[in-house]
Amino acid sequence: MKITILYGTETGNTEMLSEDLESEFGSDHEIEVKNLSDVAPEDLDLTVFHVFLCSSYGDGELPASAKPFAEALGASDADLSGLRFAIFGLGDSDYETFGHGSEQLADMLVKHKAQQVGPRLIHDAQGGDLAEDLAFPWFEERVAEVEALSDAA
Amino acid sequence: MPHKIAILGAGPSGCYLAQSLLKLDDALEVDIIDRLPVPYGLVRYGVAPDHQGTKGVARQFARLFERQGVTFIGNLDVCTGDHGGEITLAELRELYDVVVLATGLPTDQKLGIEGEELDGVIGSGALTRAWNDHPDSHDLPPAETGKTVTVIGNGNVAMDIVRILSKGEGEFEGSDFGTHHAERIAAAGIEWIEVIGRSPAHMAKFDPVMVKEIGKSAGLRFEIADLQLSAGAEADNTRLQALATLAGIAPDDARCTVSFRFGWSPVRLVGAGGKLTGAHFTRADGSEALDLPSDTVITAIGFCDDARLGRAELVAGATDIDSGRLAPGLYAAGWFRRGPRGTIPENRADSQAVAAAIVEDLASLAASDKPGRAALQARFDRLTDYAAWQRIDEHERATVSEGRVRSKLRSRRDMLALALNETETPS
């Protein structure tokens, strides 16, 4: 399946997870990885399944590389109907704004009529799991869901 | 032969620089050199021990050494001038096509006022290094605090210090804060912490989340003064909002009061018999004065250069300091380049920009005939490598205390014994 992974990163941890997903699933799927800083909302191919990876930073804000995309989306009346997306967050439960970055991004996409597939999962930097140990099975499940949706259509 | 690059300093700026260089050109031969036997600099020794999430960036840096072909060369002190060291910067530049200085700014900025030499005055850098078990702290007397502590400064470093001093002994679960430090803080029985800075509250340098985090600790009551100086601030000012969340916390059985004050400049520290007894402040315009009885003052007003690499001269004579170009083949990144400003991610962006400048310059440089690390390995027989760090890392995780994630080796001697597989420690 064709999949576009878009990441918003501040420290590079989310970028690393994107690269890990590409290495892990790149032989089974046609995966393209892009930094959200290099993408405008009107660039999104609505026929392709999009996986967003997004951290939080500062006071529950979006990470720096996601901000221009979010600002452009917020200011536009783009209709993202037809776009299927899943979203995975990275956060740190030391802070009460845990996971706010990915939540904001998910809300914006849904508001613009994109269709969220499956739950938003948030990796906690305080927890014992590595981000990829959570993200790999989550990714496989989301891909299976989208395949099922496509088969049903 | 690929170009050989030596990055001085295995902290976040140096590691991000290596990462960015290899993204631009994965044929480069990149060595990261550190004067300590272990990598990660500020991530290991500056980031607060109870912020393990922030320390998580070290996973990215581990990849450099584990997968991306970067070589770690530890326990090598590069110095210039009268600072000792094992090899000079000039000598190192002979061995590599490019040398990048990313050693940060380790020295506590002084207040520059009377009484700073009194017993009981501690710099934030020295304190956080001690709390992180930096080997240079090992031979120093332990950082002791009294019952009444004044923290001067209101940036995130000050907030880290207030949080650690005000947490209960049981509130360090999941950290790598040594139990010896937690016990010492608990034994001090701190009853009052003043946090005081020059800026009005709405312009203070702390991040709001850092203030809110202090409020999560049990048994504290808070006092917030000087908010009249922020009367003109906008209603949605996030710093004022964060302080407001603390203002209501005042349990009857509080073990410690944390008092925030704003708009005060330190004028002098006072003492008796060489020992600190208080701090004197005034308003910037001299209109009011304030005396805070204190048996400990912790200064957290910023950092400066330690002069070991002649930074002042290098920066003053730089070809183009904005892009990190100091001289042909010599670059600076991170705080060494930009000064003591900005968080770890801001320095990531900085390192990306410097990497771009280096790769641009390398395009017009002939193929390398420099010996690189081979010359260092031939000359020095006590260098540590990444495998040595892995042995230390494994040991620190295996010998961990209850409720902690790591128990750090505290002396250079113990690190080297494990790193160099020495059964007998050197004298």
C-alpha cells in the first residue's frame, strides 16, 4: 500500500521514529517520509493513507517543524474529505500538557473533514517502552484497518 | 579518502552536528572527542536527573555510534594556552580536515557583587553537575544547603533547582538522582525557598510548564509576590497563568514554602565569620530595598566560557560566526558559537546550520590526506571508545538503587577502570 508518513519534530526523536517505521515496513509498503515543515496542506494527496507522528513541546504546543503546516491548515478552508489518516503522539508525562501536540493536530485534521483511522496512541518518554515498540504494532493495525476499509469500498 | 572531521564535545550540539553532517554526506569520517571518558555531555550531566524524558535524546545519539559509523574518542583533553590538557587545538587541527568546537559554556556566570565568595554561595552549574554525579564534582565537598535557601534567577535552570530542592525524598522515582543526594537534601530540612529575579513575572525566562511542575510536589505552599509589576501584561500571559496555579496551594501541614519574587536586583550578599547569612536586593530604580535572610544562595543567572579553548579570541576573529565559521577548517556550534542561549532543540537547529556551512566548504577542499583518529590512537593509550561507554552504561543500569533507572559511576577512576578493563586502578 502507498503510505505517506509526515512527522512534526522538535528534538529529532519523532524524526527518528519516522525513519524506524520506514525501515521496518518499507519493504512491504510504498512509504514516503516527509517533515511537516516541507509540506503544505494543499500538497496532501487525499487518496493516500497518511500517518502523522507528532510530539508536543513547551507549554503543550506543536513542535517547531509542525507549526507552519498547522498555521496554514488553521487559516485555510481546505476540504480534506476522503483523506484517511492515523496519528501517533510522543510526549512526556512529567508535564501536564502530555500529548497536547498530537491532539491539536488530530483535531485540526478532523475539523477539515479528514477521516481518522483508529485511536491516537501516545508514547510516554517516562515509560519503560521504546517508542518503536508501541508504534510498530500500532502502525500494522492501522494499515490493516485501512486495507479492510478499502476492500469494503 | 573521505574528509575527516573531529567534533569536540559529545554533548547535544556535537552529536546533533554529527547527525546533520551525515544526513548531508554519509561518506564523511566523523569522530566525536570528549575530555570525559563517557559521551553525551549536558544530556548526562546538565539536564536535571528527574527529567529522564529530556535525557531520551541520547537514544538518537547512540545511533551515531551504533549504526552510523561515528567514532567516540573519550578521555582526551584538548586545550589551548595555559590550561594544561593533553593535546592543543592547533595540534588537533593538523590531524583533521575540519575541527568543530562544541564544548558548550560550563562556567557559572558570577553576580559580580560583594559577598559572592562567602561560604554558602553555590553556582547552579556546579550544583547540577554535582547532582548529576559529574566526575569533576567527585573530589569537591558535597553541596550542602541550609534551611533557608535563596535561588537568584528565574530561568529554567533556577526552576530545575527549586523543583529538586523542594521535592520530597520519595518523589524521585524513575530518575537517576543519586539516593545520596536525595538523602542530603531531605536531611537539610529546607523550610523556605526564595526564587528571585530581575524581570517582572510576565517577562521571566522560565517556561510555564516548569513552574507548574513544581506545584505537583506534595507538602509545599507557595507565595507569589510583586505581581503589581505585571499589571500591564496581557490577560493570557502564560507565565502569570502558571504562577496563578501555584498561588492557591497552601496546605496546613506544608513542609516548605516556595516564594517567588520579581523585579529585584541583587546588590550584596552578607555574612558573618565567612558564612552567608543573607542577601540584599533593590529595585532597578533604587526605590525599594529587600533583605532576605538566607543560609544558602544559589546563583542561576547564566553561563560563560572557561577559556580552555581560547573562545573569546576565536569568536572575535571569526570569519563568519553566524554560520559557525571561525577560521579555515575550524568551526563552532551550539553554545560555544551562539552564547548561553537556547534549549536543546534550538541548538539542534543551530547544529544543522553549521553542518550545512561545513559541507558547503568541503566541496571545494581537496581529498583528505590527514591521519585523523589513527594519529590520536597512536599517541594516546588511555582513550575510551563507545564499547567502553557501553560497559559503563550496562554497569550503571545493573547496579541501580530501588526506584532509580541508573546509578552513575561518580569518579573518573572508576569509569576508567571499567572503560579500559583495568583490574588495578592507576595511581
